[in-house]
Amino acid sequence: MTETIAGVTIPDSRLAQEATELVREAATPLIFDHSRRVYIFGALRGAEHQLDYDPELLYVGAMFHDLGLTDTYRRNDQRFEIDAADEARRFLVSHGIDGEAADRVWQAIALHTTPEIPLHMPAEVALVTRGVELDVLGIGYDAITEEQRSAVVSAHPRPDFKNQILAAFTEGLRDRPETTFGNVKADVLEHFLPGFQRGDFVEVIKSSPWPE
């Protein structure tokens, strides 16, 4: 049976159903509900901007975007966004979706913590970022109505979400702090990981092997 939340239809194809189950099994309820909200908020922002997007690709991008924080899919040698993006591509290819379509989803996930750039890329890339920014940072909060926000949160609650998502970021990144160099997650570790010292771009330049 088709599910609609805040006027947004949740894809219910076999692909979408399997994506839902994969994330439900791998992720905590915190990440699962956050990922569903990202899809709905992204779709609402897409309607606002009259963007033409593939709902299934946006759904996989939204649902998979934080898989790199989970025990099942996280590595310790690259950014968590790439963990998730790589898994999304493998998932799509296993369902016969490759090439440019799979690339769009990979980019949507890999860039979702990179400000501004995704908003100038294909709709699925932009809307994963729009959804994440609305749910985590409150960017675009007033672009949707109170009724829409209430409907989304009723379906996918956010109990103590601000503190809980920060804890999830910290746990998912504590074993690979160097991967936060140059991105927003360094702020998280600076607050919550004792002994963390963020990289300094100026010092990297000054200490490079070039002789001058």
C-alpha cells in the first residue's frame, strides 16, 4: 500500500522496498528516521523549486546517505560519506542501475556535507543536501509549512535529535578523525572527542616538502 507523508509519496517499488529494509536492518532508529525525513524534506524542497527528479534515485540517496556511520558499512580509511556512496552504487548496480544514474546517487551522498556545491548539480544531488540541511541544520525550516513539518515528525519522530545525531557522528568518526580534515565533521570531533586536534590547512602548506 502506497504511503504518503506530508503530501509526499514514498516510493514502493521493489528497489525502494529493499533499500528501506537494508537501512532498517543496518542503522539505528535514529538514522533510519532521519534518512526518511531527508527524503521527504528533499522532495518538499524539490516541489518548491519545481525540480524534476527521479523519486527512486532520490530515495536511495536519502536512505543510504548515513550508512557510513553504521557498524555494517563503516570503514576507517576514508570519509563516511564515501562509505555510504560506494554502498549505494553497489546496491543500484545489483538492481540493474548503473552509469550516470548511479553516479548521481553516488555524488548526492558523497557531497551531502559539502556546502553549496551540490545545489548547482543535478536535482537528486541537490535535494539530498536540501533534505539533510533542513533536518540537521534547520536550513529551509520556514520554506515548508508547520503542518508539513508536523506530519513528517509524526511519522518519523526526532526525540532529542540534535544531541543524538551529534553523538552518532562522533561515534562514527572517532576511529578515523583524519578523514574530517577540511569538512564540517571536524567541528563535531573538536567538541566531543577528547584529544582531537583538527588539521590546519595553512600548516599543511607550510610543511609540504617544497623547499621554498
